[in-house]
Amino acid sequence: MVSVNHWSPIDVSDSHRQDRVFNQFWNELPARTASNSGAFQVHTGEEGWRIDVPLPGVDPDDVNVEVTGNTLHICVVPSSERDSNTSMSTYEQTLTVPQFLNLDKLSAAHRHGMLQLTLPLKESVKPRRIEIDRSGKDRKQSLSRWDFRRLLSSLIPRASYPRRQTRRPIMPSIRPTSLAGAVALFICLSAAQALAQPSDKRTRFTFSGPVALPGVTLPAGQYLFRIADPTSSMRVIQVLNGDGTKPYGLFFAIPAERPQASATPEVRFMETAEGMPSAIRTWWYPGERGGFEFIYPKEQARRLAEGARQPILTTHAETSTTAQTNTDDLSRLAIGGHETQLDASAAPISASPTGGAEEGQIASSSLTIPTPAMPALPPASTRGSETVASQPRRSELPRTASEVPLVAGMGALALVSAASMRLVGRMRSS
């Protein structure tokens, strides 16, 4: 039951009470969809909002509704007050309208002591139905049915009635042969492309700023990383300029392993102190879980450890040049000078690589890069199982030593398939 209070233009407290009720309602929108308050009611719908403001005993000519921006102003000024020089409103309310309501199309009506304000929704927030084009799907289905009928007609034998003894053209027998030749050519080209990867794992990287390697800092530019001599050792990495004509040095590394192989060549950086160039920690070849971790001289490792979160691979003895890192007496140096002995002959522990990454690309195998003079590696007695541990673990089967048997087998298979399909075509035409 809604109580009705008699309105008096002199009762200022009643006007303030209506203001408080109206403001309380507006602050609770849109959580409330309707109000049972005696001040007004709000009705929401798909087209917008309708606000009913009861103004009993008020002359419609005394009601003034104004819109400024997204502000709605309702004011009631009796005609007797308007005639005087100092007119005062007996009811006044200012509201901030939500952005999704269109104030440009606001409409107001006053009937039987009730002011009705209609606020439609903006077109941009109204729900609209999107029609789905099904013509492409129907066309695909019709083509599929036609192909299915043609397939059935070729598989179901014809009825046993006398056939005309006319020689059919040999065109149907040529089509299978051409198809077999195309398939064989595609297989051979794909196999040749897949097997064209160089054995030295040469990859090219472009650095936008200076980078540090053991004993050297390279300026920004393009560089080629490769295994110096894959036939003798997997521990010596050679770095050259982008076209492979100028070597920058030989660097020693130990095997590293990650749980998942990378899709592209990449190098991972270690964190360094402010003002120092980024230092490369590991190098990874695509498709392989095994990679290479560079060994830094002890003097350089101490400087890098000041800003690194992870321990740095270095020599256990005091070293200052790259050539001195050619040893199995290794350790990991952490921040604060804490050092942990490392068994270089042990198999690497699989761990996800950390630090920033720089992706590269596989370099062309057409580049002619001479094999450099390899340094003498530590004796086999101290290296232990280097031959086994240094081999990168692949996520796919290794290739054979020669590609000739594979290509020859594919060619023979293609010829046999073509001959068989040609024979079947001639039998059908006879």
C-alpha cells in the first residue's frame, strides 16, 4: 500500500525528503529494475526506461524538464511564483543519466498527476540479430554429393548387357599416371627440403644491441652460429659474421637439455647488471631438446654474477681468456661469490630455459665455411662420457648417413605406382 501525502508548496522538508528518495533510487540503478517507493517507479524494457514521477495536484504547465549533456533537470514552479520577480521552485531535481540511454530522444508526458519520462536505449547497445550466410555450406554439400555419386558410379559394376565393341580413348589411363608422377615429385621435393639442413647446425641471429660471449663483446649486427667441426666434437662453437666470411672466435660449451624442443633457432640471455651488455647463456637448434651452454672465464663470470639470478657456468680455476675455458674442471658461480663444483661428464639435467630469448633462422647450407683449426680437447680419461653426453637429444628420429637410398626408394615406389595405375587404366579401357 502506497501512502499519499498532500503536497504543499510551503513544506520545504517534504521537498527535501523527495530529493533524498529520488537520489537514493538513482544511485541504486541499474541494480533495481522497479521501485515500490511512493516517490516514483522505474520500468525497464528492451527499448529503454520509463520513469513515473508522481506529482499530485501539480499543474502540467508548472513542470519544466531540461536536458544538458547527460544531465536531466526536473523543476516545478507554480504560476504564482513565476509572475513574481523572485520566483522559487517548489520541487527541483538534477539527475545524471547513464551513457547507454539516448537523451536526444527523451519524451515527457503528464497525465492524471503522473509525470512520465521515456528514455530509449541507444542503437549501439540494443541487441541485434546477425544473419548467417549458409550459401557456401550448401554449395559445398552439393559438390560433395556430386563427388559421392561419381565415386559410386565408378565402383558399382555395370549390368551384364552387350557392350559396344568400341575402343575407348586412353585418356583415363593418363590421368592416374600424371597424378602418381606429381605425388612422387612432391614427396621427393619435400624429403630433399627436410634433409637439406646442414650438419653443423648453422643458424643466423640479428642482435639490435651489443651482446656478450665468453671473453668478447659483439656489437649489434647479424651473426652466424655453428658447430666448428661436427665430426670431431660438439663442444666447440664458432661465431662468424652474417655471411660466414669473418670468424669472431671459437667458444667452448657443454650440453644442455630442455623438456620441449623449440620450433625456431634461439639463444637465451642471462640477466646482467645495469650498464652491461646482455650475455648469451645457451644456444638451441629447432627440433632438438639438446642445446649448448657457454663456459665463461672466471674473471668475466664474477662481473656477470653481480646482476644474474641464475648461477653462471665458469671454470673452477682462475681464468681470464676464452682459450682457458677449454677444460672439464667447471663450476657454477652465483651472486655473492658462492661457487658449486660441476661434474662435466654427467648427463645434463632437463630444465626449461630461462632469461630473454632471441629467435633466429637456419642459415643456408650453400655457404662455404672452412673448418677452423680445432684446439686440443681435454684427455678422454677426464672427459668421461663426453661422447654420449655431448650429443644433443632429438625430439625426432635421426637421419641416415646418406640421402641417396631414401631418394632412390621414393623414386622406385613412384615408378611402380605409376605402372600399376597405368595397367589398371588400360584394363578398364579394353
